[in-house]
Amino acid sequence: MTWTKQQVLAASDAWRWVPPEAATYDIDGVQVIDYPEWAFTGFYVTPLDTRRPVADLPSLIESICADARTRGKTTTTWWISPATSPDGFGHALAAAGGRLTETADIYAFDMTDSLPAVGDTSGVRTELVVDERTLDDFRMVAEAVWQDPPQTAERRASLLAEVSRPIAETHECRVVAYDGDAPVAMGGMQVVDGVCRLWGAATLESERGRGAYRAVLLRRLQEARALGATLALVHARIGTSGPIVARCGFTSYGRGYSYELPLEPVAP
């Protein structure tokens, strides 16, 4: 099949990361996800077509924030996609005290017929994360680039059990790139309904510009295509990964915006 723009954007809007410990539900027609303490996001809000007038947005935002407060959250994260309506949601979040923290291009590549041409990556080798060594290498890069908090022993054990399962069973993987024996880049992917969702890729600052990101990209796409994926999808930061995937032949289908809205604590 050939993926249309409408299908690509629908796949983007369907992208949710919901680990087993998270709770996902609707508040006034808006999906929210309450993540466990170990997750990098606490309370995630993804408004699409709310069927509300602009005048209703302050009360809708407050209703969602009130629920987050009762769950002990101190901040909320909002993803505003091309499908979010009414227009002006970002302005309403800013008026409520929200801060724009990230702008991402929604990039996709139709790999029904072939994988993208990523260029020469021969100077870097890649490995799947399948054991303690590769998981620790993956985490080292993630903590250095994303400032991820250190893992608890319980979370590490859970991840080890997860990555040790066959990809054919989980339909997801993590990849580490090495320069010699030194880990320099990493990234993950998950295949859902024929879509390879590319997430979390990063390269150590000192190692950028040498093909490590592209090597991780290619390895993830190879694994995804073996699972039957025909579309590669990524929410790429406009100043870092976006230009790289664009040079590899990915097409931008619009932009998404991430806002952080801090919460006042619940009054005693």
C-alpha cells in the first residue's frame, strides 16, 4: 500500500506510549495518561478534535489540571498535533501558564518498496539491546543526552526481562551504536499496525556528525521491516534529528508542539 497524508497523520495521532503501570482514560473527551513515577513524563494530555469553542478551553484545561492535582502531579505535558481543535489550544495553554518546550516535525517514510538511503555508516556498528551490557550502554547514552534519572533496581530488572524477549514476540527493540567498544548513540522502535514508531534516538554530543544516528536509524528500520512494517514514523526535533531524517528522504507531514503546564498544589 501507499500511505496517504491522512493515514500518516492518523498513525501519528494514534501513537501512545502506555506501559502496564500507567492509567489511561478520558476527561471531557480528552485522552490523558497518568504515568508511573519512573517515567520521564508524569501526566500526558493529547487533545484532538475536542468539538469545543475556543471560549471553553480555559475551563477544559482547568478540569484536566484539577484531575492531575488530585493524583499528586506537579506538572502536565500537552501534545498539540495538527488534528488538535479548536485552533488556539497552544495560546490557551500559554495563557494558563504553560510553556512551549518542544517543536517537532511529524516525519514519515513509506518503506513499502525500500528502506531510505541513509548514507555511509560503515564506521559505526550497531547491536540490539538484549542483555545487561547492552542495556547499560543504552542507558548511559540516554542519561547523558536526555538527563534521564538513574533507574531503580526494580525498573532495571523489568527492562532486562523485556529486552530479553524475542523481537518477533514484542514487536519492539532498542539499538545501541558503538565506535569501537564505546557506546555513542541509541534509539528505540515499536511496530504497531504496520507502523514503525521511532523513539528516543540520541547521540553523545562529542560523537555527532559521524553517522551514529543514521546507523541506529537504519538498524531499527531493518528490524521493523522484517516485522512487516511499511511506514516509518518519527516526531523529530526541528533543530536536531529533523534535518537528519529529512536528508535521509523522510517527508514532513506537519508539526506538533509540546507544552509543560505546572500545577499549583491541592489546598489542604
